[in-house]
Amino acid sequence: MAAPRAYWKGTLKLSLVSCPVALYPASTAVEKTRFHMINKDTGNRLKQQMVDAETGDVVDGDQKGRGYEIRKGEYVEIDKDELEAVQIESNHTIDIDSFVPEGEIDKRYLDHPYYIRPDGKAGVDAFAVIRDAMKDQDRVALARIVLTNREHVIAIEPLDKGMLGTTLRYPYEVRDADDYFDDIKSPKVTKDMIDLAGHILDSKAAHFDPSKFKDEYETALKALVRRKAAGKPIGTAEREEKPSNVVSLMDALKQSLKGRSSARHSRSTARRPAPHRRVGKKAHRSRARPRKVG
């Protein structure tokens, strides 16, 4: 199957080694249920208009422009040509600056993922050399790239026969964790509690398998739309009241562990084959035995 249209094309460069590459978004929201704003009286879709904040007049497309607010209510206008004049090398080049251990990348900085593949046959060898060198050393490349007129740092790592590039946020885009965690108390937690919690973790141990992710809300939305389109009544779901009779954290841990053990026992019993009933076989043989003639 042919690859979809590339989001970005340019050159991947490592020192004097370079190759043409193409980027493709690795994620999509196309399948998500989306709603449009409509006129409830006519059923027609609504469209938005740009309105001057001061005069209230509708602004035509050729009157729209970009402006940066330098003082309250005062803007300096920046034309498209002026933006394009800000040319830097990474406009058309992914220039690798360094290689870092994957484990050192703070997950808070991860932004958007992209698939990277060779663009044409000319640079396949160079692409493979860079990819396989990263595999051998278990390293991730940090490079710079311009997407939608903004320069981004991008982390590049091997993925199957291609590479995965993930744009990274800048430090000013990541909020300080201390602002949220600093006032969290540090209670005394007993070892017994931690051990019980550890047993619960063990009982839920698994491997990462995205195929098991189920978007229940998306499924419910699609069902709602189908029922509404078919003219069927839509009921209001009643919120389930959660029990609030847990006396203590220790009791909650014990009950959780007990619940997991009971669930495992139930599944094990359900999978166990039914015992062989010998009585039934005897009855079958008895019915099949021919009668004596008299």
C-alpha cells in the first residue's frame, strides 16, 4: 500500500552523512465522533465569522492578518512574507545535534509523534546506517526541525524498518511540578500497607498491549447517534452510587486483594471441565441392552 501524502519533506543530516526523508503524522483523530453546531430550528449547519472586536463588523478574508500584542489593545502587524523571511537552516533540514539515552528523556516533554521514512531510493543506504547505528547503541537522536513556521526539537529513534520522530516541548511549555506537588503531605505508611498494595499490583501485572484499549465513551456516543437517527428514545443513565463504607486504608487494601483473589478463583472454576458422570453412561448402556425373548 502506498504511503499517504507526506506532512513534511527535507533532509536528515548527521555530520556529512545526509539523506532525503519524509514525515507522516503517526496519530490521527479521524475516527473520533465529532459534532457540528447546527440551527435547532432549521437543522442547518452553522458557520463562524470573524468579527472586529471593537466595531462588531464582519471581517472579510482579505482583511484578516496576524498581529502581536505589544501593549494592551495595541498590535504590530506581521505579514506572511515577513514570516517566510525568517529562514533558518532547519526549515528544510533535520540536523542531528546529539544522541542521548532513551531513559533520560522526560516524558512530560513528549509532544507529537511522526513516522520518518526515506524519500525515494537515493538515500536509503544512509537512512539505514543512521537507523541501525542508533539501534546498536540504544540511543535517541535530538535534532531541530521547522513545522508550521515554528522550530521544534525532535527526538528520533529506530522503529521497525523506519524511524519514529517525536517533537519535544520547550522548557517554557512545561509547568513546574513543584507548583502542584509541593504541598502534598508525607504521611507515615506502614510496610504492611505497602506489601498489600504490592500484592494488588502483582495481581494486575500485564504487558503493554494497545489493542486492548477500549474507548467506551466513543462506543457509547456512536450508539447514541444511531438510536437518535433511528428515532428511538434516549434514556437518561442513572449514576451508580459508590459505596462509602470503607473504614480504613488497610481495610480497603485487604478488601481489594480479597476481591482479586475471588475473581481469579471464579475464572479458574469456570474454566475447569465438568466432572465425568459415570451414572449417565450406565443408564445409556442399560437402555441400549436388548431384551431377552421369552
